[in-house]
Amino acid sequence: IASEDLTPERIRSGVVSDIIAQQRPRHRPGAKRIYHALTRGWIVNEIVRRVDPKGRTVGEFLRDEVAEPLGLGEELFIGIPEKYHHKIAPLKSPKMWYTWSQLALPTYLGGGAVPCSIDMLRWAILAGVPLYQTLTSTGLASTALGAVRLLYRNKGRSKKKPNADMEVKEFPGSIPWPTESFNAASVRRGEVPSANGHCSARALAKVAASIVEGGALEGCHRILSKAGIREAHAGVVKKFMFRALPTNFTNAGFNIFREKKRGEGRDGFVGWLGLGGSVMQWHPGRRVGFSYTMTTVNNANMF
């Protein structure tokens, strides 16, 4: 999928949905829970534009029904117009050794700034960072990536080269990192609902606060009905992602966090997080919503 295919007009033409519809499942539906960092948002986009009487995409619906009525027309976007690009702080590449050292060192030696309550994830990061650095520094990563690309070509996959306008920057060893891609103007303009929301922390927190107050803050625009809020939080399906990360996703795709000791940590908070480290969550029982946004792509807030 090229970046120029992610405009509302191109999405409505079916160019994205046609590509996704041609994909074959990698496992039996319902058997596993896999992280669809990009495709989930495009699939949701197809549902939204078919259900909406006006046929709007997710980005257009967010603008018309949430951002502008809440006074957030210049702070909350999925697919941001070019006239607002000057307001965006560019993403920066992560300092992987910082995360590694914070997980490896005890607090009395300066560690502990990156908490991780899941032991398997902690050890995966501790082992994975040195391995990644070794592969990139020796050039083995480039060899492995080339082998994967060759395998895909032999399977008859598309040989179309990435759109040059995406300005992909590559680390030594030819392993691409998303910061430069998502900093590109063409990607900012496109709609990638699961990955390229451009928002201020204040805007996200206001939406979260509207949710915990039953769909609307006092004196403000209603974004959901009370019945809609209840239905969005219902239908919890419990599974493990990557066979290690426990998840409790609801009808609306919200995750309800559960801790081993109920009432502690994130227990009862709702929402999600991701690769970048920025986060938006809320707690219906405590009636609090919050958001934290950052420019350095890091997993520090994930665990």
C-alpha cells in the first residue's frame, strides 16, 4: 500500500480494501491473538465508511463528530492536512540501550525507570536488544532481510517498490525504522487509523474524560450515548497476545487492564498503548482519563 493510496478519496475507491481482502489468514480465525499494528485500522476504516450514512472515513468522522465539536479541530487528527504540519513535533529514533539498561539494572545502580511487570517481555527485550545490535553491526541483518524479500518474491508477492515519497531511513544493516516514514508529509496526510493519529495530550485526555463521564463532559458535545459507552466496554474476550501478554479486549477494541493484585497499578484502566510509547487510558470507576504523548519512539510506557 503506497502512501498516496491512503487519502479518503483513494480509500473510498477500494484500493486499500481490495489489497486486504486478497490476503489469506495465517492461522484459523479465533485461534490466536496477533498484533495488527497497521491492518486493524484499515479494516475498521472499511466498516466505518460503510456504516456511516455519509460514507466518511475514520479520519473524516473523527474530525466532524469529535474533534471540531469538542474544540479540538487543530489538535486531533487521523490524516492531518498539510496546513497543520508545522504544528507537529517530528518523531525521533529510540535509544535502545537506555531501555535495556533500565530493565537490566537495579534501582540502586540507576535502573528501574522502565517498569515491566511481565517477566517474559523483560527477558525478551534484554536478549533482543544485544542480538539486534550484533546483527546490524555485522551486516547479518541485511542478509536475513534480503532472504525474506527473496522468499516473498518467489511466492509471487508484489514486487512494487516502496513509494519514494515515504522517505524511509534505514539503520546500518538495512533494517528500516518507522520514524522517518511517519515524519514524511505523504504519510502524515494519509489515514492509518492504528498508527498515525496526530494529537495533543490535552485532546486525547479530553476524549478519555468524555468517555468516563458517560459520553460527554458537562456542557460539551456528546461523542457517545450512555448505552453506547456500556456496549463499547462490554463483550470482553480474554486471550494472550504473543502467547505472553494478557489482554482483555472489549466490543469496541478497548483493552481492560488487569493486575495480579486487584486495585493496584493499571488494574481497571481501559485503553491501549503501542510501539511509540504515547498512551491514552481511562478508569470508569475512578472517573479519570489521561494521556501522555512523546516524540522519541520508545517502549518505555508499554509495560
